Amino acid sequence: MIVNVKSFKPLSEMKPQQALWAVSESNGQFGFYYVQGCIISFYCPMRFDFFPLDAHICPLQLSTNYNNEHVFFSETILNDASKSRNVVLEYSLQIKKIPDGQRMLATKTLGNYSTTGVEFYLERHKLKYLSIYFLPSGLFVVVSWVSFLIPPDQVAGRMSMLITLFLVLVNIFGNITSTMPNTEGVTAISGWMIVCIFFVFGALCCYAFLLWKMKPTFYLKKHERTPEDIKSKHWQRVKFDDWCFMIFPIVFVLFNIAYWAICLNTPPSEEIAIRQPFKTVLTEA
């Protein structure tokens, strides 16, 4: 029995790759060794809530229809040659032994069944996503803070800059949502993009508030505008931009500290949520 098996295919090029040996042990007893080459396709429990900063554990467990009173598997001997493979994969692959707590299948009436197998630890390569999505979107947020240094009366320059950054982030967010795997809620990268969009939108709202405060002065005639009034309004606008220029970076830095602390310290997913087939080749069983 193979837990979560999808398909089982024995290997046979010129003849079936299987053999049985009876070996004499040093204590006078005989040991039997059975070798079977096969391709196993099985379902792997994966949750993509922290995509693309996710990691997954895919256990491959084998057992028999005899309980542990008749058959008990010893510890698995690993022969991992994954480091010598020159293949570009989405994940880095490590093969580990199954923990002792998972080497037994417990049933209420039929007893306990001994299991053996390995665990495939899959960790997604993050550098590609950091350089393509995280870094550019974060830099767009930083560039949006330059708008606080532009005089509020420069409507065309300041407004076009913020709207352009806003539309670029929305376009990136659309590309991400069309390619990422299905999840029940928000993934790590979609949450990052939403926060970046709201930071640029916040800068746009701050400028809209300034334009609203400047609106009464536009309707005053030139002879009604006193130098003191103009100077006071200008000082208020400059002070508001200075406050925004200080608050926005502080809030963004605090968000980054909390975001990366949560995403990078999350354990790999082990609960079955979305079942994806994963193929591997076993030369010995």
C-alpha cells in the first residue's frame, strides 16, 4: 500500500527491473531482499498561502496489509543523488527520513501498521520573485515619496507621476494574480502588492487633500490675496508634505519588518488543502 498514490508503473526496458535475493546472515539466519524499479506518482499536500515564499513537505509512505504484529519496517536507508542533478526546477529538493512519529498508521479496530518511506522537502526558489516583483514594486513606492517634494501647485507633474506609478503597480498585480496558484485567500505576494498599491494611493489621496485645501485660494481675486495669507497657506502645505514625507517611510519600514518576519519564519505546509501530483523515480523499495 502506498499512501496518497495516484499511479504505479513498474520499470521494464528489456525485462522487468525486479529481483529477489536470499542472503545468509552472520548469525546463521537468512535475510530476503526484494528490489523493484518503479515510477510512483502520488499526491502531495500543499498550501500556497505564502506563495512564492512557501515550502512544502511531501511524504511518501509505504505499508502492507499486515499490522505491526506481523511486519515491522526498519529505518529507511537513503541514497539521495538529487544534488548531482543539473536540472532547473521551481523548487530546491531535499530527501529526508520520515520522523519516528509518522512511521505508524493507527486504526481503531484493525491495529497499527508499520510504514516506511521518505519525505521530499520542497522549497521554492525566491530570488527570481524578489528581483522581478518585490524589488521593483518596493522601489515604485519609494519613488512615490518624491511627490511630497514637488510643489503642490505643479499639478501636472505631481499628478501624472502618482497616477503612472499607480497604474504600473495595478498592472503588475494583474499579472501576478493570473499566474499564481489557486488559494483560499490572499497569498504573500498578492498581499505585498496590495499594500504597495495602497501606499501609492495614499500619496495620491494626500495630494488630493492639498488640492482641496488650496481650492478656496483659487477663487480669490488677485487684489484679495494678501501676502500674509499666501505665505500662511504655502507654509501649511509645505508642513503637510513634510509630515507625509516622514510618516510614509516609517510605516513602510515597519510593514517590511513585520511582513518578512512572518513570511520567512513560517513552517512548511503539511496539511492537505490542494492536492497536486508529484512524480519521482524509486530504484529500490
